Amino acid sequence: MQLFIFLFIIITGIDCDILPFRSAYFRILREYHFEQANPCLPPVDILTDTNQYECQIACIRNKFCRTATFYQITNQCNLFSERIEDGRIKPMNSTIVISLIKRHLSAEMTNNYLLTQITSPNDSIHGIWNTTAGQDSSSINLSDYGEGGSPPYQDVSKAIDNDILTKHVSYGDGRNIYHSITAGHNTGFYIIPTQLSILTHLCWATSSELNETARDPISSKFEIDNNNFSYSIILVTIEGSNETSTSKLNFGSSWSLIYNGTSGLDDHLDRSAYKLVPLDPLLRTSTIPFRSYRLLVVQKRGLEDSVQYSEAQLFGYIVD
């Protein structure tokens, strides 16, 4: 294994539209590959049938690239938005990590948005139950194994702590060991991120218990046609608000519906696993920026005493 610093400088002039940067400085790590700290974030780009030099150029040209991994055997280049110090490097043969230290961009690279995690462990988050879209919020009971409760050490803050080893459990109209179809339904949280944003994705992480898949928020629609009446059971609703005061956010009138549809976990039975789910554009009712969000679980997978998930992070675009 080798570790060395590589200085890579390019001066652009006439061809600025082709190569929209002036200079760049790299660090190269051979026989390593890069893993992002945030497992929900996909690579910003994946290139095939390429080489190390083209991989470096691609990272420079992509405004959001901070780190790249080049796989020498497959000639594949993965570009990542995280810096090398934010993620992890692990030994791997025939692999090169390219870390972009500094880059001087041209003006035409200063726009566009990057998919990013909107929520963070430091955000103000409030657990709720017995709540439906458009209605007032009912606060969850902390350290409570009964109706409307959440057990000790499994409160709603665990849903955004970036730790897949923790989980949030909410009983809703159920209680500990009392299994029912509706236990945990109409529970969730509202959260106040630090910046204005446009929500586009959900990132779920399932909890670790092999025998508790029934507690997962799942995605399925059941339609019952009775005298032309169609009744749809939808898994999750997400609402947005530009209020940041908890006293106002407790009122249903503060919220506007953003999304009413699937969680994307229908076929996701893996334990302690992440899944990034794009919100179906056909089921979205709003694409404007918001300062606060409210997420409600409407249906879980099966017969259990609660709803549980390790992470329920919101992803999208930060608005300046």
C-alpha cells in the first residue's frame, strides 16, 4: 500500500467552457477505497470505461465532487460529495482514492443544487401520536410503555441521531406486548431543521431485530371498491411549514401537505439497513421550500405492538 501527495494543476483559458476550473490540488491514496460517512447519500456520479486521469478530471469538473474512488480492474470511477476526512478509507487492492484538497472554480460552476441531508441530530424534533395530516399534533408520552408512549432510550431523537444501532419505538393506540394492526399508526414527529429546504427523498434505516419486521413502516395500497367508493390506505404523509415556533407547529393549520404515499419499504426486509427513497413525483402535492416538516406513519407492515425505525432522515436541497 502506498500513500503520497499528488499536485495536479490545470490552467484554463480559451477552453474555459470545456474545463470550467483554473487549478486543483489532489491527494492520492493507492490500495484504498472510500466509504461515505452518510450511507444514504448516493455518489454524485458514476463513470464507467474510464481511467485514473479521467476520474480526476471528472471530479474537478463536477462542482459537488470532493472525493473519488477509481477501481482499476473495472475502470469505474465513483464521485462523492463528502470530503475524505468526513468518511472512511479502507484497504482494497487495485483501487485508488482521489481526494480533492483545493479547487479554483470558474463562475459557471457556482449554481445548481446538491442532494443533501436536511435533518441532523442537533435539530429540534418533537414526537407525536394520534395525529393525521392537517390536524393538530398530540405530543408523545416519554418513557411510557402504554398508549401514546415511547419506551425509555427509544424516544424520537433516535430517529435522527445518525446511529443505526439505536431506534425509535412508538406505540400509538397500542401498548407494550399488545399486538394489533393499528398499533403505532398515526405516529411520527415534526422537526425544525436549521435551513430552508426542498424535500425530495426519505432515508429509512430499519432496526436490527430479525423477528420484528412487522413494526416497519411499509408501503402498500389497499383499495376496496364498494358502490364506486375507493378507500386507499396510504403509508406515510409528510407536511411542510414555514413556522419555526413549536407553539404554532402544534396546530394543524400551520402545515401544508407535501406527500401522501409510499415509504418505499415494501420489499425492504433487511435488518440494520439503509434505504434512500425518492418521493414519487405523482404523489407529491408541493415542491416549494419549507423550514419545518411533519412526518406521520399511517400504516406498518403487520401485526405488532408498535412502529419502529432506526432512522427517518429527510433529504433534499438546501435553499440559500
